[in-house]
Amino acid sequence: MPGFNHTTENMKTKTLLGFFLLSVMAFCVSACQDDAEIILFSGSELVDETGTCTNTVSSTVLYLNGWEAENIGIANGKGGYSAQSSDETIVTATVIDNRLWLSSHGKKGKVTVTVTDKDGNYVTLPVTVSYGVLTFMCVDQPEFQVSRPSEDMLSLDSESELQEKVNVAMAPYSFINKGDICILRPDDVYHLSEEGTGGKFIYKTEDEQILVEGTYQIEWASLGGKQKKAFVFTYIDKNNVEQQHTFFNFSPYLGTQSSTRERGPITTAWLEEVSDSPYLEGVLPADRTVVYWVDTVIPSLSAEDL
């Protein structure tokens, strides 16, 4: 029987282990650096962290209300890139300086863009074209909050007896329920809350029953005696009478398109001052204010259903 050579076996084990580790490392690197694999990416350059591309793009959305075009980086492959859209009436695609340029043409739909290099390697990119919308869902039953005007705009009042009287008096006013949904379709997704901007809105129940449709506008209005930016909602009710509600929202994430597109879900409160409601006549002291407080959650900017 031949003797068992520990040295030889250890060397074999180390060699096999080393080969295995090198193979794993090569696989990890090739996941981001394989020259034959065309990679699409966002931003100005491909971000490669430990063999993993962190800013690759596998699909994208163009919005017909302010985000009608986009350009995406192309990496790897063999160069000489070209691009073709499956439906050029919806999206056209061109390649300029290793960037894929996508342009929509005012029509909703879905297309597939194929990017090919000079050797015939290719990658496909699903593209959705629609309107960008913000969908708010009421997460709690709205409340009426008694407050006092202060330097910080409003200070909630802890006077429970007055609060209870206000709750009873304003019960007929309450028109928002937990689970209700409000969808805003801004005229321009780049300017979500700038003065003078606006758009359309749909208000519906959790089971998709549409209650109200109308328009909204960003204007300055008074809250607690101070001028603040507000969303003014206007619609025609079932009695063919124009109605208007002015809600304040102070979430910083509604300020710009980019932050809202990339972040979410966001919890945010909407406040409507209702101190002048006829329901509060004889109930509310002159030095008090009442706001209708609605807590909502909003995901990132999304595409309207096709």
C-alpha cells in the first residue's frame, strides 16, 4: 500500500482552493466588466463596487408631463452601438457618444429598445411612456385639531373639553376617510409645488370608486395668520356647484421632481384651516384655530395606468 503523502495532498487542496477563489473573483468581476455584455447605466459613469455595478438600468419610464426624454449610458460591448425602438410612434432611440437617447412623442404605451454593438451583441430595455402621478393614501381617520396661532405658525391646544365640542360640531364636515386615495397629475413633474403650478386630481375610495375629479393650483394662503404655500383643490360637486378646499403640505420631498421620483414611501400630513366653518359658530373662541388634519403616505412618482 502506498504511503499517504500529507504534503502533496495539502498542496493539491490549496491549489484547488486557490483556483476556486480565483474563479469566484473572476465571476464577480465579469458580472460588471464582461466586455461582451452591454450594460446600460444611469448617471455620467458606470459605478463598479466590488465587481457589482450599482447604477445599472434594466427598465425606465418617460413621463409626458415633464420627463419626455432621457439619456442613458452604454458600457462594455464592442463599440459601434446602434439602437432601435419596437414602436417609433411612442419612443425613438438614438446613440450619441456612447449614450442612449430616448424621446417620447405624446403617446402612452410600452416599447422595447434594443441596443446592439458592432459584433451583434445586444441588450434590451423595456420603456414605459405615461403621465407621472403622485398617489396619496389616507392612513388614519382624519382629525380636527384645535390650536393657537404662534410664532411657529400653530401650537396644538390641549384643552380636551373644547376639542370634544369641536369634534362633535365638525362631524358633518368630515369628507375624507381612512383608505381614501387622492391622485395628483401635475402639469410638470419637475415643478411639483412651485407657486403658479398645478394639475389635475382624482379623489376616490379604497375600492376605486371615483368621488371627485377636478384641478389643483399652488397658491399662497393664510394658515394661523401667516402666508404659506398651499394646494387649492377645485371641483364641481354632485349638485353642480363649484367647491374649493385649500390644503397645506410642508413635506420637503414635494419640492422637486428628482427627490420625489427617487424616494418613497413618504408619510406626510395635509392641513386645511376650517376655523371659519359655520359648524363652529358659537363653539370656537376667537383666539383659537381649527385645522382638518389628514395623514397620508405617498410612494415615489409613478406612471399613470396605461
